[in-house]
Amino acid sequence: MSKIRLGVNIDHVATVRNARGEKYPEPLRAALLAQEFGADSITIHLREDRRHITDSDLKKIISKLRIPLNLELAATNEMLKIALKNKPPFICIVPEKRKEVTTEGGLNLNYKVNFLKKMIKKFKENKIRVSLFIEPNQKDIYKAKLLNADCVEIHTGKFCNLVNKNRNFKRELKKIKKIVNFGNQHGLEVHAGHGLNYKSAKILSKVKGIKEFNIGHFLIGESIFVGIKNCIKNFKKII
Ligand code: PXP
């Protein structure tokens, strides 16, 4: 049994489907298979431009899934309404820029603070677990606490890039360890995600205090070669 929960992000099943405007491969099928093969939660990011997951995917997945759905969304009125209508058990608030290929960094917690407060309050009134996607720094831990979030998810993109390029990642790892500790001391559950593969997940799984990994792009890509069952099994073994 792995100590750290594995959240499987299936956005890129939808990316492949949308590339040809077809109905396959279906994100719902991926979500149900991931559930069957040991995922602890399923993550989807409903982007403003709907470039991968659509509103219809969200509806189908939430109605059929038995493990928790973690809905990633931007701090906008539209997303607030959609989330309150569908009531996923977990929400992760992420920054969003139209032109980015993927979520490039953590949230700016100095921006739209009143809106973030309102959003988090509404989610918590609806018993939804709220996480904030942040860069590994102390001031964002303080701010997440002040905003009354339950969890923070640390953006691991920089760390993963260093690992992938065989560069020295020790400083970045030290920073992440410190922030995980700091988050836990402040009563926040700490998650990690972005850019993780077998190698980076293995290194980060040794960091005490991380409760959940959210992994998407590598996991879906690797599943083409080894199958989603084996890929999830491999990740569960590693973490
Ligand atoms: N966590 C968050 C908050 C994300 O925005 C993403 C990317 O959508 C991930 C995890 C997963 O990143 P990746 O697809 O690189 O594994």
C-alpha cells in the first residue's frame, strides 16, 4: 500500500480526442479504468477555453466516479458557478493564462484576494476540500492559511525540469522539503504536482509530509506503451 495518494490527471486523454474532433478516447473510460487500477482520485482541469476537458466530460465523470473527483479551475465567476452546480468533493484553484501550454506557475495570492476568499468560503460551506496550487515559498503558505484553504499543492515543475535535464536539483529539493514542513506546521495538507515522472516522483516520495501527488501528462503518455493499469501500478509502487 502506498502512503501517498495518487491523483490521476486525465486531461490529456481529452487532448488526444479533441485533436481529431472525435468521441474517442473517452476521458470517462480513462477515469473508470484508473479507478479500477488503484488511483485514489481523478483530476480534471476545466479550462476557460475548454481545450481538453469539456463541461459534458465533467458531468459524465462526476456522475459515474466512486473515488473523489478533484476539479482544477481558475478563480472566475464562471468556474465558481460550475463548481457549485456540480459539487466535486475536491477543488484545486489554479492560475490560468490563455496562451500557456500548461499551468506555468503557482497562483498569485496577492491578486483577486477578495474573490478567492469568497470562492473558498462557498466551497467550504458546500463541504468541498479546497486546495491552492502554489509555488514552493513560505509567504504563500501564510496566505493560503489566511484564505482558509485546506491544502496546498506545490508546483513541482522547476524541480522536475532539473531532474529531467540531469542538472543539480538539490537546492530545489531542499526548498520543497522546507515548504512541505512549513505547510504541515501550519495545519495544511500538502500535495505536489506538475511534470512528475517515475524518476521525479520517486525522489519526492521520500519527502516526509506530502500526502498526494497529481500526475497527468507523463502518466497518460506512458500508458500508450505499458497500458494505464501497469503505469498506475508502477507509480503506486514508487510512491
Ligand atoms: N497539478 C496541477 C494543479 C496542474 O495544473 C497540473 C497540470 O494540469 C498537474 C498537477 C499535472 O501536471 P502534469 O500533467 O505535468 O503531470
